[in-house]
Amino acid sequence: MTASARDPERSRLIWRCRRGMKELDLLLLRWIESDYAAAGPERRALFAALLELPDPQLVRYLTGAERPEHEPLAALIEAIAGSTRMGIMSARNPGTPAPVRGQRERARKSAVKRPRQLP
């Protein structure tokens, strides 16, 4: 018997994590897979309340464009976003931070050898 079959509330939350944006699905499901089991009842209820928010609001919160005023909700969102950042960093070379937006493109352009122009 799987963990989801033993915990019907967890199964319902997994179903509710299916959003209109694949990115949100992945972020929310990662938290359930990694942190749900250790979360207390208050944190689980807060996560269920978070799933009631519309997708655009969730995106603004999870990208850091906005921060909720309710401090426990802000801490949960930081945990969800932080676990994803750590997952991205560890998927690359461990201990190497992900490049800043545009840094990868600049590095690639500078590595390209351009022929010298003759006068």
C-alpha cells in the first residue's frame, strides 16, 4: 500500500496541486514529497489554504514578486520556493549556485571566437 493510499488528505492535496501551470505543479508537489510528512497539522492546514489561492497570486508569491502579510504563510512560501532553489542547485554541480539570469548568455557569447576584422 502506498503512502498516498494510507493518507487520504495527502492524496487530496496532491490532486489539488494540479494547477493551470506546470511550474506550479512541480513546486507544490515537490513540497508535498519532501516536507509534508514532517509538517505539523497547522502547517498542513496552511498548505491547504495556500492551494485556494489563484494561480497568478501563487506565482507572484513563489517568485518573490510579492510577499504575503501573514507571516506563517510567508514562511511556508519561502520553504516551498527555497526547497526548489536548492533542488535546482543540487541538480547542477553540487555547491555551485545557479547562474544569474543573463549570466549564462553573456558567458556563452564571450566564449565564442569571432574572426578578426581586417582593415
